[in-house]
Amino acid sequence: MQWDIVLCAKLYRQRRLLLDELVTKTYPVEDFEKVAADAGAGTGRVARAALRC
């Protein structure tokens, strides 16, 4: 498992693992409740959210 994380980090830095393109919307960490509501509402607003720290 630890090796997988190292490999993923390496591929991401090489732009061969495009994680940023998978995120639909980013939120500040303070908006966790809104993230949960948007992701779980089934409204289609957010498919994959990420929290910014």
C-alpha cells in the first residue's frame, strides 16, 4: 500500500495521473457541511468534491 501512494504521487507530479481533472468542485474546509449536502443531495451539482485545507 505504501508503495502505491509513492507511485501515485510520482505519476501525479509527472502529469500522468490527472487527479485535478476528476474534481468537480473545490470547497474551503470550513464548508464541509455544504460539501456533504451538495454531494449527497442527488441534484447533480457535484459529482466529486474536494476540500481545500
